[in-house]
Amino acid sequence: MNQPQLKKTIGFWSATTLVIGGIIGSTIFMKPAVMAAQLPSPILLLAVWIVGGIVSIFGAMAFAELGTMFPETGGQYVYLQKAYGDFVAYLYGWGSIAVINSAAISAIAYVCASYTGYFVHLPRFSEEVENSIRLHLPGVGDIFPLQNAGLKSLAIAMLMGLTWVNWRSVRSGNAIQFIATVLKVIALLLLVLGILFSGSGHVVNLVQDGSNFQLHGFGIVTAFMAATTGALASYDGWNNLNMVAGEIKNPSRNITRSLLIGVSVCILVYVLITVAYLYVLPVDDMAGSPTVASDAIQRALGSNAGVTIAALIVLSTFGAVSANLLANSRVIFSMAQGGNFFAWAARIHPRNQTPGNAVVILGVWSSLLIITGSFDILTDMFIFMSWLCYFMVVLAVFVMRKKMPDAPRPYRVQGYPWVPICFLVFTAFYLGSTLYYDISNYNSGKSPVINSVFSIILTLTGVPFFRYFRKKYGRPASAQEPGGPIK
């Protein structure tokens, strides 16, 4: 007898806000300063956001073809399985469970809780108690579980609350992220209008290069690509929609529309926010500001800016946690259905009609990462693996065109093959430059480990577990169609 199946409860607008909510988190409040230091030219900075958005749209178009071709819960895990087989898909799934998705959720929850400290007192132990327990991970760093106990407790409480909501009902979890995302976008646009109409800035800031801008020729290309890496990181999350493809109403239509509209909205928001920052902060000031959002608002709106930006970041990150938890738990669910994880993780709650066990696994493991405080280090290491997976998924468009040329494709990438090729070239440059940067830091003694290489090693630690799951579960018939019911 078939187990209950996930219902199609996510409509077009909910799907669109899932894309927006997954993309807009905390990076837009920090990344522009780093990007301005790398490329101190306002016009080129704005071009970076547009180029980064276009590259993300190119990736979303490739994901849309695969998503409408295989409208199944699990997203890129499913596409990797179809294109390259169980082993490659498993390595992605293992990495996403261990760190990629869970560490990202933990980090965003931590940021949300830390800015909540503007409004409520978060107690902490004395410095002596905080440092009384130290765990050292060679090549990674020191972990102090008792540091910031109040902040961590709040982050965990919020994460457990969202875990319960998503365990209880897909509709409720989706409603939270929908409302949070709409409020987030409205608040950001009001912030932009408040800064631009404050009269505290100068239009000339939008065209005047920084005092240190002396780049020419290839130097401009290098700086532009370095800044584009920051933009791509800020746009990261557009793939979340594909994780819940099996729960989207009319997927052949809504996946494509939601991806393209969602990413386009984010491009508009990011460009407008950067314009607002530049209006009140010359590019040199922006480059030297570790809290560019707070500094911009304070210069435009006065001393109450700290509370304003704190509330905005809490709202933004809360919505991002909800969106990422809802979407990424589906990777665990799909892995288990394919026999590549514990079978009980594929069970659908008979009353709630949710992948309840998968949601709990992701929520609990993400909470443990909050306790360790190691998520920032682990996230840095696994960003490399995340983008390597994006590269493999977009490459899968070419693989599937060859393997299954006659398969129905409700949506085909416009501009094929050049659109996915552009994405692959940009991503290959990112991967190569990251590897080069990590090796350079290691050789110069700035880093005790080559982060990108270490992330690959950590992913490969899942190989013995793959063999265990193959031996224990074999390859069930349902694995032939990932997302199908367990018999």
C-alpha cells in the first residue's frame, strides 16, 4: 500500500516569494562594502549587480528546464541523480545535509537572533565560564559552545519554532515565509525611498569614482569579477524553489514564471539599495564601512538608525530562515526515498501531509551547529561545494538533452546553448579563482587549510555511508523515479 504523498499546496505567488525569501537575507547589508573596496566605481558596482543577477537568471532558466522536466521534490538532488547517477547525487545530498544547507540556516538564524538583541536583553555567561569549554578542530578552528549562550538559545528557539510549523503544515510554513517576504520587500523599498528623499546625499556620488580607482585593462576585469563573486553570493538561494517542485501547483507553468520573476525582483531591489547607499555614502566611505546599511541609514535618518536597521535585518533573516528550512528539508526527503539515507526520513506524516521527519532532521542538526558556533567556518568551506553543484546541475541540461532528447520539456532554456554556457563560464571562473585564492592564502600562511580542498574532503567522508545505505536498502524501485512513493 502506498504511503501518503506530498500535496501540491504551493501556488504561483507563494512560489515567487519562496525565491525572493531564499535570496534576500543578510548579505545585502554587508556585501556592498566589500564589493566597493574591490571595485571603487559606482557605475561599475551597479553593473556588477545587474551582471550577477543576469547570471543568476541564466542559472534559474537552466533549473527551470530541469524542474519542469522533472517536477519532483528534491530539486537539484533529483537532477544530479538523473544526469550522473546515484553516487554523484548522494555526494551533493550528503554535503547539503552535513553543512551546505544546515550551516547556512544556522548562520542566518544566528544573525537574526543577534540583531534581536537590540530589542531584548540576551544574557550570557562570564568570560571565564564561556572559555571553560574549548573544542579544537585541527585545520578548522576552536569552538566555544558556551559563548553567547543567550543569543544561541534564542536562535535555537526560533529555529525549533519554525521547524514545528513546517512539521505541522506545509501551508503554515509557506504562509510564514510568504508574509515575511512581502513585508521584507516592502520594508526595503521604504528604506530606499527614505534614504533617497532624505536630502542628505548627493547625486554626484552615483558617478564619482573612488580616490584609489586606478585600474586599467585586465585589472578592471579582475576587480569586476571579484566584486561579481560577492553579488553571486548575495543572489544565492534562487535554487530553493526547485527543492519543492513536487509540491507546486501547475509546475510546468509556475516554476518558470516564479524563478524568473523572483530573481528579477531581487535584481531591482539590490540595485535600488546600492543606489541608496551610494547616494549618502561616497564609494570610498562605503568601502571603509563594515556596517554599510547602518551607516547609510544613520547619515540619512539620524541617530535612530540602529534600531531601524536592526528591525529590518531581523525581518529579513527570519523570512530567509523560514524559506530555507521549508525548501532544503526536501533534499533529505528525496535522498531517503531513493535509498540513499535512512528510510524513516522519507515518511510523510499521515495527518499533516508533510515530510515531517526530514524537517526535524534539518532543524535539529542546524540547531546543533548553532551550539557549536562553527557554522561560519563550515559555511565558508562549503560555499565552494555549493557552487560546484550549481555548475554540475546546469551542465546536466546538456547531459539530459543528449540522454533524453525526446523527453517532454514544458520549458526549454531560451538562447540554448549560449545561456547555460555563460553561466558555466562564470561559475568556472568563480571556482578557479576561489581555489587559487585559497591555495595562495595557505602558502602564505594566512590560512591553516585550503578551504575549497578541505570542503571536497569533507564531502567525500560520506562515501562509506553511501556504501552502507546501498547495502542496507539496495536501490528501491521508487529510486528509478525520485520523488515517487516508497512501496
